[in-house]
Amino acid sequence: MTARIFVDTNVFVYAKQAREPVKQPLAAQWLERLWSEQSGRTSVQVLNEYYATLTRKVKPAVASADAWDDVRNLMVWNPRAMDLELLHRGREVEQRHHLSWWDSLIVAAAQLQNCVLLLTEDLQDRSVYGGVTVRNPFTCRVSEDLAAYDVESVPDHSHPRRGRPRRVKSAA
């Protein structure tokens, strides 16, 4: 089985940025590898950020129809939806690792998809969060052997509900 790799927004954006002569080819190579191995994963949050960045932040802006085509193509990766499980996991990550809320959601989405790597330049390279290792895609080789990363399923750390226990009516 090929190791799953979560891709953050900046990798997708740099792959489109011809104005980044160093980062663009590396980002494109990573995406090419992930497409060929069918091991790329992402989240709806990342797709939202990607669309907004392409259409509003980069210069020159990408036409909204072209940006949407990219997002629609990435839907094949079955991006992790924003749901209650992700919110709970994100809160656990935020509390445990003291990351920003948005970074916590990225890490949580990678964990919930059993990814071994999180490709981003936004977090400390080689940090490990619940079995997910952060790698800066611009400082590690695209051809790197991923067998060295342990595939570890992150346990569910759900806590019991708070509040008073419900009274059970006696059958009389």
C-alpha cells in the first residue's frame, strides 16, 4: 500500500506559480507523484483556501473558472469534509500542540485520513503530530522513500459528555 500524503494549500498554489522558479517545479513534481501513486489527500478547507488564493491573492489572479476547474479536479482526492469529528479532533490538536486553529484543522484532517506525511511549509519541518510527520516539500526530495514513516492510526480521544448524568427512570 502506498503511504497517504496530505497536501496543504501552499503546495497547490506554488505548483501554479510560474513566478516561483524554485518552488514551482518542486511543488509540481510532488503533485505529479501523488497523482501517479494515487496517494494524495487534502481537505475541503484546503480547497477553499486554494480557490480564494488563486482568485484573490496571487498576481496575476487566476480566472475563477480556471481555479474552479482545478478545485473540481482535486475533488477526486476525496477531500476531508468539515464535520463534527474534524472539529473535535482539531480542538484536541490545538490544545495538545498549541497550533493555530486553522493549522490544527489541517493536522486533524491529515490524521483522520491516516496520512503519514503532511506537506506544508507552514509548520516546523519534521514535527510529528499524532503519527503525521510534517515535511517541507521544498527541502525534502520528491523521490524520498516513504517507508521510513510509520503508518500509525491515531486513536480516538473522545471524551465523555460533560454535565450531570441522566437519571434513569425506574420501572415501577
